[in-house]
Amino acid sequence: MGHLSLCLIARNEERFLAGCLESARDVADEVIVVDTGSTDATRDIARLHGARVLERPWDDDFAAARNFGLDAARGTHVLVLDAAERLAPGAAPFVRAVLDNEQLLLGLLPLHNASALDAHAAEVLSGARRIGAPVWVARLFPRLPELRYTRRVHETLTRGFNVLFAAGRGEARAIEAPLIHFGELAALRADLGRDERNERLLRRALDEDPSDGELAGYLAAQLLKAERRAEGRAVGERSLQLFLRAIDVRPLGHPPTSTVRLGYALSFAQADTGAAEAALVTARECAAHFPVPHANLCFAEAYALEKLRRYGEAAEAYRRCLVLDGVPSSQQVLTGVTNDLARLRLGVVLAAAGDVGEARAHLARVSGSWADEAKRIATGLEVR
């Protein structure tokens, strides 16, 4: 039977750490916490829960901190969590069950973002108190020297995985061991200054490697979220072609690098800054480099077509988004783009194309935060 090392990095995480470590108590054979400069009770809490605490000064490099913990691990396998995450109740047996699988190279666990700090596990897993759809994240892997993190922010195991995968050394596998994440709440992120920190590190990392389109996608998406569309467009356009050229020369059998985040962020930024034709090209070009249809890119295509007043094509693209509702993905699906928001935009373009009856039918099905806008639009159609 394999032995599991739980590895975390933490700094001033006294609010969350105990809950994280408690959730993994039945699955981890050892716990390693790399502390990067806490001034609260983080280290004491970790030790109370049996963790081996390693101290490493923070140097703006998440990958280096992660690897510091990996180098100290003794298990046959590693599970990586953040302090604001929890293994869902009942997840431990599913994790333990795969430790003797010699083909396992990466274990993908579904991550559910909680919409409130007081949300219970069942509420988050059901979707009742969850932000968006769950996303599959690579968190479980054998302790191999090739599997080390790269990138100073949004760190990844992709490089080492690609080398091993291309050599036929294993496979990625979905594991039904959900993670519940409390760190995506906007108020919490603002309080901790995470977006400002990430923007600084992303810009530094992109200066080091301008062809890293995944990092450019993170930065463009963050700027878009902050309504800094022109900046997001500049970042995306600077990186996109370098990124796609790098993808085109990858070896045969190499797992695909994700074009989703850069594709949708740049396409939305272009569409909202008067470049809808370029937005359509971006969405379609990035979709062509991704192995399966992804809702975010489908929605970006539909939005660009709507901006271009090609309403029939836009309607078909929004319908494709609805078909993708509930399809699992390793890339976060934007909230609403496979259900309520897609229905709202579909209603708008159908009305613009003159199909008022079907427009009303779709608008009537919109719920959640877009319901009031749908009702307002439907009321306007009745007046017409």
C-alpha cells in the first residue's frame, strides 16, 4: 500500500489551516507545511495537527515553495492542498484506493468553490452555495523527481508530466475525491490583496517568458474582471501568436496546453473595445487548439458574433453553450455561460433576429442573478 504525503505552503493561515488538516486526517500518512513567513498562529496550529513545519523565506516564487515541501516528502505519493481547501467528507477512501495504481501519473480532483465562508460541504457540492461549476485540478501524484512545479505564480506540474507522459510513463485520471475551496470569495481576496499580488507576479513571470500564454490568460482574465479591458487586450494580443507558435511545435503525443483562458479573456476584451472581428478570430483560433469544445470559448465566439450583428450564427453558438451544461472540464467554466447567461443572450439575439416567440421562451427560463434583466427584456418585447 502506498504512503501519502500531504504538502501545503502557508502564510498567516490560522483562519483556515486547522479545517484543512482535519479534513485530510484519515488519508495522509505525513503532513508537511512550508511556512513562508507567518506572523500569526499558523505554525503552532500545524504542529498541533502533527505536521512537520519547514520554514522558507518568501521570495515571490510559489513553485519554489511547493518544491521545497516536495523535496522533504517521504511518501510514495503526494497530495497538494491549499490551507483554504478541504477534502470533502467521504473522499479519503477514493484517494487511498489509487495509491497502488502504477499507471497513475496525475490524479485530477474536482474542486468546488464555496460561495460563503459558512457554507457546509453538502451545500457546496450540490451547487446550492457554489461559485460556478467544479473544475478538475491536478493534486495527487507519485513522488518522482521529474514532477516538480514551475512558474512563480499559478504554478504547474505540466512540464514534468509532459516529459513522463510522452515517454509512456503513466496517465492522468479523474478521482472522485472532491475539494471544497473557500479562497475564491471576492471579499476575502480583496482583504488579502491577492489580485494585486498576482498581477505583480504575473507581469514578472511574463517578462521572463512572454510565450507562456496560460500566464497571459490569467493576467488578461484578471484585468478583464477588474474592467481594465484595454490593458487585458494589450496583454493578450502581445502573447497570443507567440503562444500558438509554441503549441504548434510540441511533440506528437504531447498533452495539449490550454488555450481556454487566454482565448476567452482576449476575445471578450477585443469585443468590448471595438474589435469584434478580431474577437471572433481569437475565439475560433483558440478553440481549434483545444481538444474538445469548451463553453468559455463557445460563449466568446457567440458574443463576438452578437457584436457583429450576425444574430443567426450567434444564436447557434449560444445553443452550443447550453448543450455543454454540466460537461466536466479541467478549465474553469465561467458562471452562467452554459445556462442562465447563455439563455439571456440567446433571447436577446433571437429577438434581434425577429424570432420574438422563441426569445420570450428562453428569457422566461432565466433565473438567478440575470432573472431581473431577462424580465426587463421580455417586458420590452411585449411592448413591441
